Amino acid sequence: MAQKLKIKKGDKVIVVAGRDKGKKGDVLRVFPEKNRAIVQGVNIVQRHQAQTQRQQGGIVRKEASIHISNLAHVDPKSGDATRIGYKTLEDGRKVRFAKSSGEVIDV
């Protein structure tokens, strides 16, 4: 069973471990069943692509998935890595917030 992830599509994240440590990017896609995510500009790999009717063949550079444990949210205030918490607003909405600054992430 897949566990609940605190990272969602569109979030700004920073890589905290691995060869791309320190790089920031937006989450393009999340795979909850594998605990992995694709982040824009991070974990770039080269694939040898066969030619098809629609696209040219050759070596293609694209983003590969990275494990969720190697990612952390970017604090909207400071730009550093932060942990995520949940709280309920006065109007009853449950939102995510950055633990380091208290800034609400979900708008």
C-alpha cells in the first residue's frame, strides 16, 4: 500500500541528497506507488531513442524519477529546505505549511 506523500505536482522542491544535491525545481509528476517523483531539471539522463514516424531518433536528454526521500520542500520565505505540517484554517480548509517559517504552501 502506498503511503501518503507530502509532495505534490507543482511544488517547489530542493534535492537534499545524491549527485544533484542543492538543485531546485518544480515537481512535474509524482508516483505514490513507487515513492518517486520527476523534478524539472534534476536527475537528467540520456536515452537512445529509436526513430518513429512522429519524432527524430538519436540521443534524448530527459528527467528521470528521483526518490521522495531525497527531496525537501522549499520554504517560500527563505528559499531553504523545510519540513511540512498540516493545519486547519478558520474557514475549515486543511492546508500544508512550512514548519520553519509558518508560511502556508497551499493557496
